[in-house]
Amino acid sequence: MDDDPRLFDYVLRLADNGVVLAQRLGEWVGKGPALEEDIALTNVGLDLLGQGRMWLAYAREIEARYAPPGRGEDALAFLRDGGEFRNLLLVEQPNGSYADTMARQFLFDQWHLMLLGALAGSKDERIAAIAAKAGKEVRYHVERSADWTIRLGDGTELSHRRMQDAVDALWMYTGEMFAVDAIERGLVAAGVAADAASLQGPWRSAVAAVFDEATLAMPGDGWMQGATGRGGKQGIHTEHLGHMLAEMQIVARSHPGARW
Amino acid sequence: MSSEWPLWEIFIRSQHGLAHKHVGSLHAVDAQMAIRNARDVYTRRNEGISIWVARSADIHASSPGDKEALFEPSNDKVYRHPTFFPMPDDVKHI
Amino acid sequence: MYAQMVDTGVAKVRDVAEMTQEERAFQDRIDADVKVEPKDWMPDAYRRTLIRQIQQHAHSEIVGMLPEGNWITRAPSLQRKATLMAKVQDEGGHGLYLYCAAETLGVSRDAMVADLHAGKVKYSSIFNYPTLTWADIGTIGWLVDGAAIMNQIPLCRCSFGPYARAMIRVCKEESFHQRQGYDIMLALCRGTPEQKVMAQDALNRWWWPSLMMFGPPDAASVHSAQSARWKIKLLSNDELRQRFVDQTVPQADYLGLKVPDDRLAWSAERGHYDFGEIDWQEFHEVIKGNGPCNRERMQTRIKAWEDGAWVREAALAHAEKHAARERQAA
């Protein structure tokens, strides 16, 4: 199918969000603020990694149709350079403090849930099936991250300040989630992709409700990074991704062709 | 050090229709967090479909089975936690 | 083991004649395999020894997350990454079960953590060694988890109910840990020559520290005798070590790896492997804090704890505010 390279690109966007955010959450393992929380956050990371792998498996099938045999999940995860990654800028941002991590998680989870909800109705059966399965997991993710946003926002003076700072700092990466480029436009028209632009209103309302309970101020909508067709989805990343991949890929790349 | 998160007892009902069973405990600031943490700590392998949580401090227990006065309980709380008496480091073998 | 050299606080094992009536009744129950529960009367020394042993065990699980966690971000395949994350997470869970078991004896988790950070309570010597290559992750799963299971299976029958129940849960969950380690080793030993070298190098570095995990010979130790009497230590250190060697050497052979011990040889007479001298000086130095990673491990734990303080405080503050609001609304 002519559209396969575009579909491949689109599915990589979904896959890379999972793989990259899971990689970030993996950095927290053993270092969380409480043992229970350490375990819980790792579950989110494991879910996202699992979802990333499901999307990568589908990406391979698509790629195999026009460039057989298609790259496997490890070739895609470990042998692509930064410019070939298609994740949102938001998910590659460093962990920072727990407020930074939770703010990043909530802003993403809320969008992710809505996106997967829309994708569950995709005309592409594979996309619909993966989205339905992932959606169940993500419903729990957003419950947790919204809960922490509220607890930290409306906790102590210090936690409130840290949460507000985190939200303010990450806000400029949220616009990219709703920016629709030519690849998405074509797939939306075909009923395959979700129309991300249509999610912006509901996402804002959901985020505003949580911020309200968290006593957090909604940041002003200034300039949005990567929202004009030159962002993570197009392979133009922040400096953080390169360092993350250097670490993530080092063993796999040091032993070309090895099996693990 | 600030005050500690309260301890909760966790009860889980598995898929086989049996009653909720005590599986262990954990720390959380409130019931909602206790339920979420229980899901992550005690059902990592799909062990359960329903979770009950109760503050350990709110659970009252019967006396141990033995009738002998020897085994009379010092109190009726199952979990008498920070009541232990720390010993100075220099005091050995007591 | 995960709880090495646990001091019972006794100078000698008490004979029946020396026991008070309470102590005798307690010992009778233990001898009859009746589980001791938190509310039951127990000798202070039993309680204190258990607190020490269970918390050492718990701390070992938590500190033990670090050397393996060190490789989560660099795992060479997504499957290995997922498995490793799940495994390290399990260790956190096991630490949690164990802290809870100790808490039933009247000591809070925060107090135990404070004692760990102050250096008053130890954790297993093994976690003070560095993980230098991916093969170390396989080796830890294979050797360290293998040794741990060997110790933990008997502890499922120990006399203290909450500890025994925690161990049952841990053993059930841990069955996959050793296998995932050996599976990593299999892949390396069937892989490229460089991978095989990596595997051998890891075994060379981890073999002796793994044998040290079981602790010094303790057949003559008062503490071990007392713990055995109380059924909170079921086999001697040397017995467990011998079992471990007997079990592990054929597994190394299968991998085509050489155990780094020139004196290792099968003794037909004993029906066991003979093996060389363990460097107990190294062991004691590591226990004292002079291992290659003691400082880093503690610094990492303390930093995580301190960095998390404001989060824990905020969550408590929020819960209190929330409860107050609900009271007001009612």
C-alpha cells in the first residue's frame, strides 16, 4: 500500500512514546521517594514498555510490506539514531524532581488516554486492538498521576511550588501533542489515525479540573516547542534524547549482530 | 525525620470466588493511596480482583489461642509497632 | 546470606534447666512446630534477634536493587529490559514484605531505615560489589539469587509466622529470578566470543563473593546455635555453602565456564565438591564498609530517602487537609 511508509512513521510515534518514557521511568527504579511508590511507578514503566513493544511489532509488519523483512523491535529500539525517533519532546525530558516526573506523567497520561480512546475506533484493526488494550492500562496511569499532581499541588508549600514550577516548565512541550502534520492528516482522513487537534479542548478541560483541585495555576499558552512541524514527531528532538539513547544503546551497539 | 505514613493491612479476593484474604501490609497516607499501592504491590501477578484495606491500628484481634496465662497478650492490637524499646548501643547482651 | 552473622545477644545457649517457666513453654511450642505470632509471648532476645535478622534481610533486598538497577537503562534488548525492571521491582516488593514482617515485632520501617543509613544495621556483603558489564546481571541472577533461594526455602518453615509467610511469598515470586539470570548466561555463552569472555569475566568476579554470602563457618557459633534452637536459622552456613557449590558447578560446566578455583574437585568419598579457601579477610573488610561499593550504595540510598522526604511530607499534609475538609463537610 502506498500509505505504508506513512503508517509506519505514525506507528513509530506511538511506539517511541512508550519506549522513551519507559526508559526514563527505568531510571527511577530503586530511588523512589517511598518503597510503595517505587514499585508503583515501575509498573507504569513496565506497562509503557510493553505497549511500546506491541507498537514496534506492528511497525515491523508494516515495514515488512514495503521493505522486507522489516526491522525487529530491538533493531528499531537500539539501532536507530535520535533523528529517527518519533516520540514527543515531552516524554524525553529528564526526570528532575518527583514533581517534574509526575507533571510530565500527568500531562502525557491525560493526552495518551484520550488518544488511545480515539484510536480504539481506528479503521486499522491492529491499531484499534492495541489501543484498546493499552487504554485499559493508561486509565490507571492517569488516575495515579492526577492523584499525585493533586497531592503535591495541594500538599505543603514546598511541594506546591515544585509542582507549579514543574508544570510551568513542561507546558511548552504540550502543544506538540495536538499538532497535526501532513502524515497524520492523511491518515486521519483515511480513518486510521486519531485527530489529535480534536483532543485539545477535552484535554485542557481535564487538566484544568485536576489543576483546580491541586490549587495549581494553568500556565499561559505561550510558544509551543515542536508544534509547527519541526518537533519530536518529525525527529527533531531536544538535546536530552541523544544522551538517553547513548546510554540505552551502548551495549547493543558495541556488539553488532550479537544476540542477548 | 517527619512522621511516618500509617500502616495498612491488605486483603485481596482472588478470582476463585474465595473470601478476601490477608496478604500483607504496606504504608500509605490514606485509604485511596493504600488501595492503589496494594494493587501495585500485591497484585503484580494478577493475584486478585478486589482489594480491601484497613488501617492496622484499627484492627482488633482475639487473644492467642493458648489458655495459659503465659500467653496472655499485652494489648489487643495485632500490630503494635513503634512501641519497641530501643537499647543504648553500649549495652550488650541484655 | 542476606542476613549474615546475626547477633542473638546471648552468651550461651540456655539449657532447659536455666529457662524460666515462660521460656520453657515457648521453647516447647517451637519444638512442636507451632508458629510464633506477634502477639504471643516471646523472649526479648528472640524478638530482638528476629528484628535484626529480618531487617538485615529487608535492607539487603532494597540495597540489592541498586547493582542490578544500574543496568536497567542499558539492557541490550527490550525483552531483557522488561524482565530486569520486573525483577528489580520484585526485590523492592520483597523488601517491603520483610519490613512489614519486622514491623509486627514493634519496630517501625522508618526507624529501620534510619538504622541502615546510620550504619547500625548491615545488609548482605554481596551488594557492595560493582556490576561492570551486562554479564554481571546474568551472574547475579544465577549465583546470587540461586544462593538466596537456597537460604530462603528453609526459612519458609521458620518459627515466626509473619517471617515464614513473607518468605513463602518471596520464594513463589523469586522462582523466575534465578532462571532469568541463567538464561542471560546461556545467551552469552552461546553468543559471540566477546560475549563468552564477558560471561567468564563476570563469573570470575562474582564466584568468591557469592560463596561469602553464606557467612563464615558457624558450626561453633553460639548465635547460630541459639538461632537454630529458635528455628529461625535452619541450616548452618557451611551446609548451605556446600549445597550451593554442588548445585552450581555442574551449571557452570553446562555453560562451558570455568569456576575460578584451582582446588575445586569432586570428592567421591564425600559425595560433594571440595573447594578452596575463602578470603575471610576480604569478607570482613566488606562487612566493615570497605568493599568496592559500600559508600556509593549507602550514598544512593540516603540520597533517595532525603530527596523523597518532601514528597512523603506533602502526601501526608495533603491527606490531613483532605480529611479535615471532609470532617468539616460532615
